[in-house]
Amino acid sequence: MNRKRIAAIVIALFMLAATLSGCNQTGKPLDGESKMRVVCTIFPPYDWVRQILGDTAGDMDLTLLLENKADLHSYQPTVDDIAKVATCDLFIYVGGESDEWVEDALKEATNQKMIVINLLKELGDAAKVEEVKEGMEGEEEGEEEGEECEAYDEHVWLSLKNAIVFCPTIADALSSLDADNADTYRANLTAYLDKLSTLDAEYQAAVNAASAKTLLFGDRFPFRYLVDDYGLDYHAAFVGCSAETEASFDTIVYLVEKVNELNLQNIMVTESSDKKIAEKIISESRDKSQRILVMNALQSVTGSDMENGATYLSVMEGNLGVLKDALK
């Protein structure tokens, strides 16, 4: 059974439950609950909301759907998840193929005044489609290097420049919902944009000073927005949204040849990798001494990580440190 069919069944179950329990057309429960409800599918916009809310965060009911290492690309909403979406005041999601279930969920929303932010739509013409590079799994015979797929690259949050675009839209939505605190949200937004811009400049400075300009991932590659921001090149085993975990002989050979040709000293992986492909590349390379470096794609942030202080900025700052090592 495909994901869309499963989601449709979940939505039908939710509607039955909603009919039995009863909700008004604002989405608010009938018990007088007054908190505004904000639902985000993934961690980055959830944290952007937290930063813009600041000290008023306790006045909002803020929900993160994909928690504790749930993967955006395989996520299936539960009846409870659908209920949270259908009754919230602000819903923020990515909007790519992994979010096909959202369209049907929004059709059944009980809150007719809900504000919805689709991150890919917010990017407009700046949204990128996934790119199949030479040597990647999925490259068809006759395709040229750099040919793009039909699916949009969903990993929009891995660009600080994109975050700078998204956060004012989120602040506008929060101000619309809670006009009494609009000045606070604007002040928090200004301070947060300064931090994002400062880190963006640090990334560019690091790339400008680097001796190498190419990253090689023995893994999926969700960082296209990031490398394009700073003029870096890359090679990888899979596109960012690939479900594959086994690389073919031809892909391994291609990546090994690139490691040797460019004299790369580091093989990159994401935080969810088992590192087997990276280890195979190293074992087949000329030097056999490369390090494996981990860049965090912000797809595995857990509740425990958040309790320990993880934020979008802290993870992206950590990625900058890894990038500096990788480009030496």
C-alpha cells in the first residue's frame, strides 16, 4: 500500500473521530482552550518559530510532528498528527513529494482561518529540482552531468539564505495570529536575522579561504542548496531524497576515481549514515587514509537533543566547523 493511500485512510479515521468528538469551525476545542496552535513538520521551522516567539513561546501550543529521528521521506502521519494539523492556527511544512499527504489533510481542516506556509512555495523560482550528477545512482545512460530530475529538492532548510527568506514570513504569520505581541516578534526576528546573516558570512569567508572547493559524499546528498550558496562543487552516491542504501560497483569506482583525481582527504556522510559506502571508498582509494566527516542534515534532531540545547543555528555552526575541515 503506497504512502498516499495510507494517509487517506488515516485522514478518514480522523474525520470520523472529529465527528464523534465535536470541534467548532475555528479548530479550537470546546473546552475553552485559548492557546494558539502552531504545527511544524520538521525541526528547522519549529526552531525558527521558537526563536521568533522568544519569551512568549509558553503562550503558544507549538508541535513538532517529525520527532525522535522520524524521516521526512518515509513519514506517515498518525490520526493524532492529522488532528493536530486540521485544528491548528499555523501550519508550516516543506511542500515536496514527501508531503503528499498534506494536501488531503488540509482539505479536511476544521480551522477555516488556518495560516499555511509551504516552504518550497515561499522560495518560488529559487526552489531547486534534484540534480543527478555524473556517477550517481540513478543516472541513466545518455544523461549529461548536472541533468535535473522532476522532483524538487526538499532540503530547503540547509541554506542560511533560505532561512533568511522564511523567517520574516513566519514572523508575519505569528503577528497576524497574536497582534498584541507583534512588536516582540518583530524585535526577535531582527535579532535572529542578524545571527543568520553573520553565520552566512562566516560560511562564505570559510569557503573563500579554503584550498579545496569540492565535497565528496559516500551517502545521500541533501546539501545542494548549501553548496550552491557558496559556489562549491560536489560528488555523491545518491540524490538527497534517495531511499537507496547500496551503491553499485560503477558508483563506487567513480567516487574512488574522484577521490584519487582530486587528492581528497575527507569523505563526507550525513548523521544517519552507517558509513559503509564511505569506508568502501576509502578502502579502494589510492591513499586509504581519508577521514570520514559527518555533516548534520537536521533530519534526526530528537527531543533529547532539544533538551540539551540543540537549535538550528547550533547545528549549522557545527556544520561550518566540519566544512572547514573538509575543505582543507
